[in-house]
Amino acid sequence: MAVATRPDLMPLDARRMCLKAIGSVMRTETIYIGGQALRVGITSAPTGRRPLLLFNGIGASLEAVVPFANEMRASGIPCIVFDVPGVGGSAPSRLPYRFSGLARIAASVLDHLEIADPVDVLGVSWGGALAQQFARQYPERCNRLILAATSPGAIMVPGRFDALVKMVSPRRYTDPEFMARSAGQLYGGAFRNDPELSESLMRPMAPPSSAGYMMQIAAMLGWTSIHWLHRLPQPTLVLMGKDDPIVPEINGRILAQLIPTARLVTIDDGICSC
């Protein structure tokens, strides 16, 4: 799979996005994998610490994880994150994709960064499903696994209907008033009583394209890990919120029960991103 850095071929707005530093801790670049333009964010940290590969929630661009990446950097842990096709600074995909294809893209991102040793992997919500797929598809490249606010996919205990209906649309990324009204229903926990949290979460992010968002939804249709979770060899931490309207806590219990070396930690709050 060919990989090259080609910022000269990007549209002007996308070039500006890929060339600027995100905050003071994350540098970004645009790489090409099989003709697909991807914006990648990397934080540096002292050498010798294992990098952390991050998979975001549906529709969320890499700006969403900058505060977390900053904390990891302070602890000496470098982070790697990329915008999936059609999200943030990554161009839309010409064709639909599945989680298996995105896992291959993630492996190619590591190749581009010349990271041959195993990385730790953290996935949130939709990104938690991708993290499971990556761990299964590339067990030699995944050292430890952290699954946050996620599920085994199609075979899961669904969340609240009103929250799921709002999640299907990318409107929360494009309409601040809608997000302010809906944040509590979507994310639960502290978002129910603090409208400023939704503004701080969404303010730095570039909204996904409608096509990109729909492709993310299509990627998870029919996908499930339920039949192979027992084969995952990685030590796994499962993090779930007790007040998660989209992914109820019981889904974390299912993951922790089926993954041989998993440990479940529940948090008395909602979720931070989806």
C-alpha cells in the first residue's frame, strides 16, 4: 500500500489544517495511503515510552483528544491519532469501507511513522469497535487495549432511543444550539447540568462531511466482535460510564466477560465523546 506525504495536492483549506500545530502539543501532517488523504496528529514525548494509538468516536476529529494527549505527553507517553476519511482534515473516501479496511489504514499509518514495535491502543465508542478490530487483525502490533464507552457491535444492549436518534445525524457537530440542547441526552453525566461542557467539546472540532459521517455509520452495520472476543490475547481495560445514554454499562460487562484478560472499571458519569 503506497504511502506518501503530498500536502501540495490538498485543497487550500485542508492544507492550512494539516500544516498548523494543534495547540502547543500536537503536530499534524497529511499523508496519502492508497490515494486516500489522511490527517495524522502526533505528540512527541521522551523516547523509550510505548506510543498510544487513539481511535476517536464517530464524527469526532483529532482535536477532540488534544487535552487527553497533552496529559499523556506530560506523563511521557506519545500519542498518535488520525482523522478517518471524511472527518476533520481527511478527505472523504471514494468507496464505502469496513472496520477491517480502517484497521489496515491504521497499520499503514504506523508504518509511515516508522513504528514497528507494538503500540497500546485506546478506542472510544465507535472507535472502540475499531480498536477491537485492530487488536484482532494485528495482534502483533497491539500490546494493550483500552476500550471506553463501547460494545461488541451489532450484538449489544442498545441505549436510549432518543439518544440514538440524535446520534445518527451529524447535526450535533454543525449546529451549536442543537448540541447545547441535546448534550445531556447524548452524553449523560456532567453534560446534563453544564451546557458549557458541550461548547468546550465541540468548539475546536471541524465538523465531518455528511458523506463521511454516513460512511462511518455504514462501516459498523452488521459488524460484531462477539464471536472472537475470547481470542483477543491483549491485556484489556474496559471503561464504562454508569450514566451513558448511548452505550449502557452492561455492554462493558459483556466485553470484560468475554475477553480473557479484561478488567472492567465503571465511572459514575456519562461519556466524554461518541
